[in-house]
Amino acid sequence: MTRVKVEIMGQNLVVASDADDEWVKAVAEAVDAKIKSIQEASRAVNSIDVAILAALNFADELERLKREHREITERIEMLTKRISASMEASE
């Protein structure tokens, strides 16, 4: 596990991670960018409120991506079954 220095909301943090440094820095930059966009778009000034709103935004995006992934996986499985049935029927 490595320790990576990052900056989020002007705060210097050390993050312990099994991922490589560049990944950790990219994730931290995404969090910082999300927080900045929320600060610009909302009246929230409390850093905890802004952090919670950023977390909610990321959670929403994650859940939407999970749903999309599940739907795509189900579609692939259905198509695979149709192809298999079609191949079996032609044999």
C-alpha cells in the first residue's frame, strides 16, 4: 500500500491506496472538480454540505452506471442465448 499526497478543497491529504499514484491523483482531482462545480452552482458554503452534495452526485452517477451495466449485461446474455439457439437449430 502506498501513500499519495493529494489536495481537495484546499486541504492537503495523504491517501493510502493499493492503486498507483496516478489513479489516486486522478480520483482526487475528480472529487475536487465536482466540489468546485457544486460550489459554483449552489449557495452551499459549508464545506461539509458541499462534500455531502458531491458524494450524492457521485453516488447517483454510480447507481446509474450500475443500472446501465446490468441492462447491457442482460441484453448481451439474451443475445447470446438467441445466437446459441439459432446455431443449435441450424445444426
